[in-house]
Amino acid sequence: MGPADSEPAGRPPAPAVAYTDAEGLATDDPAAAVRGEITEYDDHGRPRRRTRFFLEDQALPWLPVSEPAFLLWVLVGLIAVWLVVGLILGLV
């Protein structure tokens, strides 16, 4: 009888999840979480992987507009370049 035979048969435990919101309070809502830890377990219930995360709301000081506006202008610029290249290659 090996170590695997002495373990009870069944499914591995579900990952343990702990989320923290912006006020530092525990929450169950992943969308409201700004910090958290996810612990995954192997088939024997031992911790296999621990993942920690945190989100920081930080403005870019060199950016004169908001980040969404900047990304929208980048998208518009890429579409304009794509159209110009398409027109040039379409005329050749």
C-alpha cells in the first residue's frame, strides 16, 4: 500500500480565493477586487501554486489626456495608417 493508496479518493479541493476591495475590506466579488490571493491545491490537498495580484490606479504624468482617450486616438491613428496603406497598394 503506497502513499497514493492511503489518500481518500475524490476530487481535489477547489482553489482558495481571498479578494480585497479598494477600502481594504474582504469581498467575494472579483470585479471589485484590487488585491487578492488564489491558492491552488494538488490532488492530495497540498498547496501547489499561490498567485497574488494587486491593481494600482495610477495616472501617467506625461499623458495630457485620460488613458481611454489616448487609446482611442491610437486606434484612430492605426486605422488611418491602415487605410492609407490600402489606398497606396490599391492604386499600384
